[in-house]
Amino acid sequence: MLKNLDYRIKNRLLLAGALLLLILSWPLALRKTSDAIALNHQLRLKNEDKTNLSYNPAYLNQKGRVLEQLVSRYTLDSAGWKNDLWLKASGVASAKGISVSYTPDPLKSLADTGSTKTLRQSISFGGDYRKLVALLDTLEKMEGVGFVSSAKFEREKNMNAEGGDKLHLKVVFGGRGDNEMKLQ
């Protein structure tokens, strides 16, 4: 039937079919798309002034609580911290079969901001690698010892007839001092 029609009639039928398809597709698909685009545009305009989370009061409250928890966890009594750290660290190390070597370093305050001081202190441990890593994990989780600011593994070659190498772990602890007293 279409073979017998003139090309002018075919073009008119093609135009009519395209127009009918466009009219049918509007309520089925295109309207939902245009509504979604308009809603997206409205929401972007509303949210433009709220893109910075620092102005959100709920975010500021949550951030303040988290910072207070961190500060309180790492706040130390600088007068008794030296002894507490030594007792706790040596107790955990001896329970794991690790030797402790404490030589007081001339480490003083890292930062002095008025009434607060950032303190640090180092302790060296000796043992095998697995025990030292387990000890480091335990020390990081302990309360009242501050935070582990650095950990350095060193291997000492043993040239004796015993053979083998000695592994040492030097851990530097830090904390926020709440006292005016400095470490010696």
C-alpha cells in the first residue's frame, strides 16, 4: 500500500506520525523529565547558600563534641605523666615478654600556648617484630599515656657468636599538659 503512494503523501504521513509520536511521548516520558529538571534547579538555588557545612549549627555542635573528646583523651597531668607512662608501658611490655629501655631524653615541651603545653617523652623497647607491633597497638589504645606521636623500628646487627639481630622500637609519646610544670 505504501509503495503505491506518492512521495508527497509519504512525507505528509511521516510528518503527521512524528507529530503524533511527540504528542504521545510528552505525557509518558518528557513531562517527568522536565519536572525533575525544574525541581533540581529549585533545590540547587535553595541549597546554594548552605553549601558550606561550617555554618550548620548541628555540624558545629558535633564537631565541638568530637574535639572535646579528643582533647580530654590526650590531656595529661604533666607532673605525674612521666611516672604513669613508665609504669603502664613497662607493665604492658613485661606482660608481652618485651624488654624496656628508658633513658630520659632531653625532650621538653613541643609547643607552649599560654597555659597548655604539648609534652613528649620516649621509651625504647626490644624484642621480636610481632611482639613489638602488638605492643605498639596496645599502647595506642591505652588511656592516660597520651598519644603515640612516632614509632621507629631499628635493627641492631649482632656480631657475636649468638647470631641474629636485635630489633628495637623507639616510641615517642605526646600529650597536652594541663599543668605549668615542665618535664625535666
